[in-house]
Amino acid sequence: ELLEFREVLSITQAYFAAYGQDIQNMLSYEIHGNEEVNVGRQQSAALGFFVGTIMREKVPIFERVLKFITHSTVFV
């Protein structure tokens, strides 16, 4: 199970490295609906991976990549 998580994270990291400039655009268009979300983002943890948002038009492609890597065992 840990190997699957590592593989997903490495593929995800490669995806975001390829579209690194888009990440800044995604974050600039992010809409904060409530204060609880903002408070959660200000807390940091040493997890070793990036958590963020994906533009709506890119979500289906990202889900397909995750499902392919995890053999459809991921819930998005």
C-alpha cells in the first residue's frame, strides 16, 4: 500500500512539474468559500507532498491518471 502511495505521489509530482506554471494560475483563481478552509491551509505539516487545487477542466484528466496508477482503487 505504501508503494502505491509513493507511486501516486511521484506521478503527481511529475504532472505538477510539467505544468508548474499552471499551478500558480490555479492558486490565483482559487475562491475561498469559508474561513475553516483558510484556517486549515495555514497549518503546516511535514508530509512531503504538495496539496492544492486543480482547475475544473483539468480534474477529469487528473482523475484518470490517479485511477490508472492505482488500478482504480482511489476515491477522488
